[in-house]
Amino acid sequence: MTGSGNAPADLSAALDGWAPGPLVGTDTVTPWSVAAFSGLLDLDPVAADGDPLPPLWHWLAFLDTPPMSALGEDGHPREGHFLPPVPDRRRMFAGGRLTWHAPWRVGEPVTRRQELGPVRVKQGRSGEMAFVTTRAEFRRGDTLLCVEEQDIVYRSQPAGTVRGTVAPDPAPRPEHEWAFTVPTGPELLFRMSALTYNTHRIHYDLPYVTGVEGYPGLVVHGPLFALLGLEIARRHRPTAFVRGFEYRLTAPAFAGADVWVGGTPDGDRIDVAAGSDGAPESVRGSIELAT
């Protein structure tokens, strides 16, 4: 991927004709991974083969493991099957949707079939953005466990350019029936990056994230907000089967601030949100429980 050096690229032209085929692979979530992520959240590490896997914790498997020589200057792989050919590519996790059909258990082999979904170019406050959706089906043998769609946003931003976004107004912490707080320091960001094999420099390299990407500080992982949102159901409806989860990431949060997580039940649905004090919400979502 070569950069323009001066101005963002025409994303529609860059994506014209890009149509990667599906990928199929098999992996498992190990007891070690579950215990390690439990430690990150200060939970009791109950993680034996056959235990139920909390929703979304399958993100601890199916990890990309490129060699160091394949990484770009932002720490992400330069090339990848579902990475669009966008010059000066900057990546943001935007949200997703999941439906669970059957319980997923620790230690069981699961096959994932992943394919490209819709690709859309939109005009935002910071310029053109490419929204890339991938769809994955997870199966244990012939049993469908989960269907997941992920939305990733890509921008073309030459290194050192200003992001062009407007700082949002401070927002108070909203009231929720269920809530908890998680401190975000560099230790938490390091462990999250290590557990998900994420080498994106916005999570650990302060000179890079401020000088190249234009953020004011180290960025808290977007997927962590989704995982924390589902903690509301796991902690307050522990015996319920999570049928669906839809979430949208709306604003970044930065290391050093306490992250609040809140949920409000409404029958078989729980509306969840998370953010940091004095800043806008970072994620908003809805959990559907099986009746």
C-alpha cells in the first residue's frame, strides 16, 4: 500500500473491483485464553474444557498472526484478505451484529466461514470513509453456533495530517439500573492487545497515536467496549441465553479515564451503553435474551 503523501485518496476508485472470496478455518477457545481474559476483568478464572463460553469471548480465537515483516507502519498488517486496498489506510472498528443459535463451549473445535459483505463509501465530517462489512458463520460440526457481522471503517489519512474532527461537548454519565466501572490504564490496554494479538500502535505508542493518527491519547480498544456491554447480561442475567447482540461504536475513549458500563432491562431485552466520564458514549447496543 503506497501513500499519496499529500491528500486522501478517492476511496470509491480504490475499492473498484475489490471482491475477495470467502475464508474457512477451524480454531478453539482454550481454557488459558478464558482465564487470561477473566484476569483482565478481575473475574474468577473458571475455565475448564466444556464450560460455557461467555458471549463474544470467541474473539479470543481466530486471531491473525502475521510475521513482523508483514506489518505496516501503523502496526497493522500491510495486506490481508479482507483489508481493502485503501492508500494511507486508517482503520476504526464501527460495530456489529451477532445471533447465537446454540451454546459455545470452551475447548471445542469450531469452524468459521467468513466472507465479504456490503462495502459502502460515505462522506463524513473528516472526509470519505469506506464501511466494510464481513459476515461469519461459526459451526460445531453441522450445528450452527453463531452468525456475526462486523463493520470496519477505513479512511485515507496521510501520516501527520490533522484528523479534521470536532471535539464533542462533555457529557455526564447517564443513569442505568445496572452499572459498573473499569479503570483504563496502559496495563489494561497492553493485556487486551496481547490477548487479541493486536499490534495496532494506537493502543500502546503515544508518540505515534498523537503525532501520526491525531488522537489526544492512547485509544481504548473498540472491541473491549462491546465485551464490557455484554458483561451486563452475564453479571445480572447469568442463567439467560443471549440470543442476539447489536452494537455501534460512536466515539473513542482514551487511556487514563474510568470507563462506565450501564444497562437497563426491558423484558427480554437489555439496552447497554459504555463510555468514559466527561465524554460522549463510546458504545450503544441492545442485547436480546432467549425467552
